[in-house]
Amino acid sequence: MRGSGKRLTAIASTADQFNFFGFDTSINNGGEVAFKAELDQEFSFDEGLFSGQGDAVTTHYLASTSRFVGDDSRPSINNLGDIAFQEQDDGTFDDGIFVGREGTFRTIAAPDPNVSVQEPSLNDGGTAAFERSFFDQVSQEFVTEIVTGNGGPLTTVVDTRGAFGSFGFRPPSLNNDGDVAFQARLDDFSTSGVFVGPRATADRVIATGDTLDGATVESLSFCEEGLNDADQLAFTATFADTTAPLDTRVAVFRATPRR
């Protein structure tokens, strides 16, 4: 469904040709919603990538007629209508990142048996940001990094070779200026926070243990929609509070950069 506080618009439904939908959806400023789904029995439970605005649904690929296996990961649609997505190659079952629509796609990260990639965020410039993991033969360690790419060489934003131990469950957030924000846990395995760059201290926006709204932050949540083009960040924070139900208070905050 799509709505703005009034009447809801149905984008797609299991009352029609669909059997079930993927984990998450994505919407652009034109109201086009991108989603992955499985078709119903009439269509042999084929999986694919789709989008719609409330009238006809556009099919961008189907597993049965494309190079892709079909999965339920979240796609990311930008304001030009291009869609970035993670998919497995049906010949190798290796994951890659692709951008495009209606059967025409360019490769952001080619499928590689030695590299694992997660679902991307896409900006209006056609750049995607995503997480990738691999075993570094030089350092003999398992490395996870957040990278950006537009079809050429990938640019590393941050990795786990330094102060960071792991990154959040959600994809990184990418704005139209190419700025990236992400949630991460430091390699002390206890401190987690929201960051806007590879420096654990200088690029920290907020972290557990910090004082916010008169209380100590116990946990944080940040998602791929958390950074806007004004470099403002939105996140949720959890605090211990004996005056609140279950002794826990959760609040939503916006961080505005100093100019």
C-alpha cells in the first residue's frame, strides 16, 4: 500500500497475481513503489522484481526468463525510476549488485564466489552503497566493508580493518551528494553507534554510552532512509527509564550537522 494520511492506494495484492512479497519495499518521489515478489500458482510461483504506482504493475525481470535466481531482498528505487538490487546469478549462484529497469541492467558489483554482498541503497546519480564481505588473503582476515559504486571501480567508505568490528543489519544510507551514513559496532564488541565516515571518533554522530535527552543511550537503530540531502540523520535511541512502561523509553531523534 501507499498513502499520505488519507486514502490508501493498493500497489499490488495477493488477491491478484501475487503469492507473497519480499521483505521490504522502496518508494521514490513520484510515488513509484519497487518490490520483489513471488507470483501465484498460475504463473508457476515465478519470482522477480516489480514496481507500480497503483495501476498496472511493471515487471522488471522474472527468474524464469532472466539471468537471476530470484530472492526476497529489498530493492532501492531512485527518483529517476532506476532500481538497484542484490541478486544471485542463476549460473553460479553468486551474489551481485545491479541497477536498471525493465530488463536492462548494468552491473555495479559482478557476482564473485569469494565475495558476499548485501542489498544496496541507490541515489539519483546512479550510485549505489552497500556492504560486502570477503576473506583478505594478504592480511589473512575476514573483512567487511561499506562501498559505493556506479559501474566502475568500487570506492571503500569504511571497513573492519580498523576500529570497526561490524556494521548494522540495515544497508548504509546514501544521499544525492554521495554522503554515506551507517550504523556500526566498534571492535570492543560493546559500543555501537551511527557514523558518517571511517573515523570512529571524529565521524561519530551518536553512540551507546553517550548522554542524550538527559539519559544514557543503551541502544540505537538506524536504517537506509536515515540520511537526507541536508546531511540530517534520523535514528531511534533506547534508554533505561524507571518512570516508563517496562522501565524502558524509546525516542526518535534528528541530528543536524553544524554549519
